[in-house]
Amino acid sequence: GDVDQLNFWISYETGNLTLAAEYSDYDWNGDDGRAWMLLANYWFNNRIGGTLRFSAENFDKFDTWKFSVGPSIRITENLLTRFEYSYAQSDIYNTGVEKSNLDVQMLLAEGIFTF
């Protein structure tokens, strides 16, 4: 299949705060769509941080959005753990009717080891 994608990412860091935005334009086998994301990450000290993120996708066949919030905890210099709660809603049939929405809640745990 044919896939075309154009992606832009911008971020700004000042002190313990990182702000970021992303935009993508897709063409997946003739299904056109756009996706975007806004993110704010703040480190309260050298061990504990938090992230807020909002994203949305708008395609010919469906629309969806997601909100995420979660803490990050640095266990050691090389090991970071992250937890995230996300709520998403999708009009999977693109009807615009409230009853066709699919609501999803997610709880994620992640470990990141760097060396």
C-alpha cells in the first residue's frame, strides 16, 4: 500500500519545563487524515516529574481524541519509571452521533533504562 506522511515537531525547554507540539498529515491508501498533539512535562525535582498530553486524530473514516496525565519517577540515574492514565474517545463510524462513540480508559506502566 501507499503511505505518505508529513510530520512537524516543535519543543521548547526552560528550566524543568518542556512544552511540545506535533502535527502530522497522512494519506494511507487514499484515506486522508491529520493528527496533532500538545504536551507539557515538568520535573518538580531531580526524581519526580509529571506529564500532561492532549492529542487528536481526524481521518476520513473516524475521529478520535485522547487526554493523558501521569507521574515520572527516577529510580536511579539510569532507570526511570512512568505511569500514565489516559482517557480516549473515538467516533469510530464517523457518524457524529453520540451513541456511536467508543470510550477507552487506559492505565500504563513503563520502565526506561538508559546507558
